[in-house]
Amino acid sequence: HFCMRCDRYQYGSDWKSLKREQMKTREELLKKLVLKNITFEEQIQKKDVEIKVHMAPAEKDCSVQITVKRPRQDEQYQIPFKIYFTVCPHCGIEKTQYFEGILQIRDPNDEVMQFVDKVFEQAKKRGVYINKKVPAKQGFDYYVTSQTFLSTMGNKLQERFGGTLKISSQLFTQNKLTSKQLYRVNVYFKAPPFKRGDVINHQGKLLKVTQLGKLVNCFDIINEKKTAFRYNLDERSLHHQELIILPREKTTIAKVYPHVEVLDADYQPVKIANQAVGEKKKYETGEKIEIVRWKHKVFLV
């Protein structure tokens, strides 16, 4: 049996993947199975046996031609057999009501949503599906067919974007035959309000976010050094954490020597406070750049 939706096949009672068995095509699999199940005379070696598989796409009828090389004359055998196309257990749960847990995404930005969509698209190859996506307050709920995948997905989200992650299990039912309790997993992820590249005022420091994860890695614009801090959305509000996201403004370099100046909102040149940036990167007059304002000063970011 071959699955019509993926590369899995059934041999005996087990379903296996061609890729995991290190085979590229169904024809390659059939050759392997023929060699495994046919007994040859002792004097015939496998290198003397040539197998050709004739299989048309999506057709049940198939034939295998076996050529045995002999000193005087080669021998040929034609073996007809049937192939059955069906849906494997992994693909059979797609577009059904079945799910093993829920991924709750809250306050996602475009980058988070693109990452989630990409990972779920790749997961289809492993038999993991979203059987329902429901809009929720400040986000979405994904009904997913694999508990293991859900936990891994939650950890990936926090490692990449930071934010708050909570993983919990909930008793769903009990197997009547084995008395085993069956659970569903809920993975809650709340994205932080800032993203990589944002400039923030955190506890009196002017920081540019460089990397998100369990720690928020930043560049201290004033002191010109790397720093990091922990951030948990559910512990305290933005106000209590003294964290403000500073708006960026687009402007133009007005002067580069003897110091860097930019055009202010009233088209008057103003000196930037972080002159070291201008020394590291050679700007040109008229170049488009972005700035932030902090404590009545202008900083080039």
C-alpha cells in the first residue's frame, strides 16, 4: 500500500517513510522488496540480477522484470502484481476533528505569524496538521494533531522571540480498554511588544534590541556595549518594568564633518548625540537614515 498524500508505504502491518528508509522512489523500494523475497539458486549472486520496475503513476497494475545473467544466455522473468493507493494513518487525521492539543498565540507580530506558518507547513511532511485555526482575543488558537510537536513548537517560539511560554496538560478522557488516562496539551505563547531592531527605554537605559529569547539581548547606545535583561509579560506591566518603545523617525544626513548632523522636523540641522556611530560607519550627505528622540537629544539608530 502506498499513501496518496505522502511518501509513506505499508509493508506488513507497519507504515514507513521512503525518506527515512533512505530511498528516493517507489520503484527503488519495489526493487529492494523483490530482492528480499525471492530465493535464487546458490550459484547466482545478486550482482548478476537486474531488476526493472514498470509502474505508471496512480495505477494499480505493476510489473517487475527480472533478468538473470548467465554465461550462455540471460534468463528473463516477468512478475505482475498490484499496488494499492490509500491514505496512511498520519495523513488520515488531516481535515478531521481530531487534535491532541492547542497552540494559543497571543499578541503576535508579522514575523511571529510568518514563522508559525512556515513551521506548520514543514510539519505536514511529518504527519502533523492544523485541523482548526480559530481567531481569539489578541491572537489565534491552533488545534494541532501532535502533542510532542506542540511542546517543541512552544520552545522554538520562546527561543526565537522571547515572550511568555506556558505548557499545561488537561485530562481529556480515559481509554476504556486499558484504563489509561488521555491528556491534551495546551501551549500558551505571548509575544513581547517589541521585536529585533526596536529601540527601547528600559529602566533609564537607551537600548537597541539585537536578539530575543529567554533573555532580551541589546546594545546599550549610550555606553556602547552589549547587555541583556529578563522580561516576562505576565509578571509586571510595561509601565512597572519601566519599558518604553521609542518611535523611529525617518530623516536625512545634513552634515558629516566635523560631526554628524541630521535634518530635524523643522528642516534645521541638529547634532546627533551618539557621534561614535558616525565614526564607525561613513555616512554621506543626503543619505536616508532613522533616528529616535530621548531626553531631548537625537540618536542615530
